[in-house]
Amino acid sequence: MKVGVLKETAPGDRRVALVPEMVGRLQGAGLDVLVQSGAGDGAWFADSAYAEAGAAIVSRDELLAEADVVVGIGRPEETVTGALRGGQALVGLLNPLVDPAFAAAMAARGVTAISMDGLPRTLPRAQGMDALTSQANVAGYKAALVGAATFGRFFPLLITAAGTARPAKVLVLGTGVAGLQAIGTAKRLGAVVSAYDVRPQTKTEVESLGATFIELTSVGPAAGEGGYARALAEDERQAQQAELAGHIARHDLVITTAQVPGRRPPLLVTDEAIKAMAAGSVIVDMGAGPLGGNVSGSVPDAETVTENGVTVVGAGGLAATVPTAASAAFARNVTALLLHMVADGKLAIDLTDEIQAGVVITLDGDVVQPATAALLAGDPNGGTAS
């Protein structure tokens, strides 16, 4: 079986799905590796490094013609997906819950779509395959750095002959993997950090990093499935926003990380909350994307300044800006997943396996992942968990 590694084409994405270090592991399982020429350049992995590891360097057209399994990070552009043939498999973060029509199109072509964002993240044996977690770790780290670089004052307490600078006050909203990494990084930079999450069980983790956990009185626990928070009802959401606004106003930097799979990210920072912040404050919205963001008025991949001098950074794709580390982590994840799904040098799909049942979206011309199939059938609640 031949595994082909695509060059990412999304604007600003310098990552690559497989690094030279992992080529040997796949070959050890009886797989041949094809790498599109230049695929690793953005992350400083040269074609020569892949060749030395045993991979064949090919053009994109050659890869699509020869590969049995095509691997990328994000969903490939239409010129790639349109060239896929029946019997091929496509592996990556395909986000079928955001666009179930894509899954239907892949099924119609007879392509086996394997989406790593469907991995059951709370399953211990799946942790080494969890690309969402590995990329969230990178993104959370970078979010704190982006915030520090945008903020016009120091992060740590500094006592100098020229005077004393108080430490920055940072608030992280959402304490999943990205949020916890943002907390840890902001603390290492010397900030005073607070955090909030609707899942009270994360309080211990927050406090273990030296941050203060904020508990709201207006909203009860809202833990959902798969380690995510559930979507709040409208009255809960309004109460949450109103109470959060008071906390937001007292901070210099706010980092938002909240996500609900397949749905618009929850709005946490309203216009009113932004207006109450001091001039020079910064908000980094990690939820910013095509479905919206956690911050009112945030624009994906853009920086805006409000009338009262608050800078809002739409930063939904931060992992792609740390390409070498992000690529190395993703490569370990995708290698672990492929090795889990391969038997005797071939892809062996087994939907009775909990991991495969989560990630295999289409098979033999059908959409087989239940959440995606439910969305295609018109059930708007079909994709609330994965």
C-alpha cells in the first residue's frame, strides 16, 4: 500500500502531515511513502530529508495517481478532492460536521474519508492519535505569545531604576487543551492569570498551573460529551455573558478558546464587554473561523482595533504558525492512526473498533459516521458529539 503526503495549500499553512522521522515507521509496517515535492518546505523539512528516510518524491499528479491513501492536515482543495478515485482513502482533519455535504461528495466518488477530528478523545488508547489535542497544544502556546506581542506593556512584574511595572492580568476563557497551554505559557511569561470554564472539573488543572479559577454564579455546570462543553441554552448564555463582562473588564489580555464540535463557537465576549475594557487591552479569539468566533466582531486571521482602543485578534489557525512543532506532532498522530488501521500492509477498516467508528466518515459509497449521517438526514443535533 502506498501512502501519499500532500503539500498543504491553505493560506498561511506551512505544516506538513508527515515528517521524515515517521517514514521509517510506516515502512516497517509494509507501507511505501510518497511525498509531494516541496510538501515539507514550509516546516523546514527538505525533500532530501524525506528521500534519505526512504520516501519517494513525486509531483502532485503522480501522488494522486499512485497513492492508495492520501494524507494531509486540513481538507485539500477541490482540484485534489475532485481527482480522487473510488477505492482511495483520504486522511486529515476534514471537519465533516461543519460541511456534511463534503462527506456526501466523497461517498459518491467511492472515496473512504477518514477524519481525525472524529477520534474519541476520551479513549485512552486513542491519545497518541489525537491530532486535535496536539494542534491545540501548539495553538494555546502561540496564543499567549501573540497576546504578549500585541500588548503594549510588559507581561511580568518588573522593578527597575526607571520604576515598577505591574504584571499583566490575563483571563483565559475555556480550559481545554488550548486553554491550559495558554495559561501555562502566560504564567511562564510572568502574567497574573485567571481562567473560566463551564466545566467545573477543570478547576484543579487550572489551579495546578498557578492560575485562579473563576466560578460564575449565574451558570451551572455544562459538561458535554467527548470532553467538550455542551451548548448553553439561550437564557444560560445571556446570564453567562453578563457575568463574564465584569471579569473581562478587569483584565489586560483575554484569550478565548471555547469550541462546540460542528457548531458556531459560543459568543463569550460581547460588544458591551469590549466597551468596558481599558484602552490598550487585547483579546485573542482562538475560536475565530468561518462559523464565527467567541468574540463579537472578531475577524478570522485579522487584527482589528475598536473605537475604545481594544485590539481584537482573530486567531483560529495558530497551530499553522508554528509549523515545525505542529508538523512533528501531527505526524506522530497520523502515523499512530494509520498503523492502527493497517493489517498485512493494507488498510483494514473495522467499524466495530471504537476508534475507526469515530474517524471513518465514508466507506463503500455510504456515509457511515453516525453524526455526519444524521446531519445529512436533516437532524441539526446530529453532530453535537464526536
